[in-house]
Amino acid sequence: MNTIQSIIIGIVEGVTEFLPISSTAHMRITENVLGISNTDNFTKVFTVAIQLGAILSVVVLYWKKFFQFKNPNFYIKLIVAVIPALIFGKLFSEKIDVILEKPAIIALIMIGGGILFLFIEKLFKSHTIDTEEKITLATSFKIGLFQCLAILFPGLSRSAATIIGGMSLKLTRAAAAEFSFFLAVPTMLAATLYKLYKYQSENGGFSSNEIKQLAIGNLVAFVVALLAIKFFIQFLQKHGFRIWGYYRIIVGALLLLLFYTGYLHS
């Protein structure tokens, strides 16, 4: 992997991480277009690790929330919500890596999630929770369970799973999206540290070029994500999810077409 490839993938990650369209699927497509092998161990680590760069933009944009130490309930909610993901991620890590190498499966999950988005507004009409403060520990844990769906089914999108989960539990669109952002921080921090530790143990460390590409990818993803978060919240409040449903279906169908015509390889 070279610097240009790292920058391109970083841009894709930054744009797609907080949109309910699966950053994993988009990075998978991008890697194929750039001729990067998705079976390479470093590529697998890179794909996960640069998501942390994008996630850290949440801490910057919502710094008052994350550094308001007088409100321990906020941190407790995140801890409670992230526990299911830590358990499922540990149990199914190897199986997830296998799925990530199969674009046809990711494409089908993309399409299925897109179809759900076409009807989500009609499915969940009652919204009584409009701020994080109104979210209970029980609700936090349930949203954490929804996040596990994205772990088990790469291509569903972590943000999509948690936003759908939040709305099903009576959160407004904006409240569900914001809590999804908050929950991403401990989730991706844990996933990144685990992947880095595992790669370090199995490969004897990172080369200077690998460290360089990780740094570049994270930095680019961080900067781009700062802009993407603001755009998504504003767009979501005005237009809802239907357009993302159509987008997912189109991209999923394109992914299948590329796979079955031999352009995209597993």
C-alpha cells in the first residue's frame, strides 16, 4: 500500500463512516479498484484502524459532552452499550474476517439494509427521546445489541444498525444518530487496539511504511469525517433515510454486478 492509496481510502472512510451506507463495503470496493489485496493482513488492519481516525472527529465536535466529567452517566451509558460489541467481536472476529473477503455477501447485506431504510420512517413513528440525557441504561444496552448486528453482518453498517435500533426504541432521528456517533468512539477504539495488538503479535511489529500509511489514513479520515458528521445530521433532519435506502440498493447491486462479471474478486 502506498501513500496515494492510503489517502484515497482515508477519504472514503471519512465520508462513509457516519453515513448509514457501510464504510466497510465502500472501502472493500475502493481496495479492489486500487488493486489492493483484501486478504493481506496489513490491509485488514488498515481497514479497521483508520476508522478510529474518523471516529475521533466525534470527540472533537462533541468535546463538551466527552469531557464533561461531572456527568458520569454519559460514560456509564457508553460502557454499558459497548459491552455486547466487545463480546461479539471477540467471539466472531475470525468469521467476520472471512465474510469481509466475500463481496457478494456484503452486497446482499447492503441491499437488505437499503430495503429496510425505505420503510424505517413508517415502522418507527413514535419518538419521545430527543436527547442523550433521556436515554436510560437499559436503552443504551439494547442499542449496543443492535450494534452487534453490524459486527455479525459486515455491510449492514454500524451507524445504520445503531440508528435503526435507537429509532425502534423511540429515539428521534437526530438523537439516534448522535448516540450512534458517541458509541462509535469506545467501539472503534477497542476494535483498533485489538487489531493492532493481534498484528503486532503475529507479525513481529509494523514496518516503517506500514506505520506511515496508518498515520496518513487516520489523519485523512479524521479531517474528512469532521465535515461528514455535520452534513449527515443536517441532511437527516431534513430528508430522513429513504434516499440512503435507494443508495444502498444501487451500490449493493453494482457490487454484485462487478463480482459476477469478474471485475471484483473475492
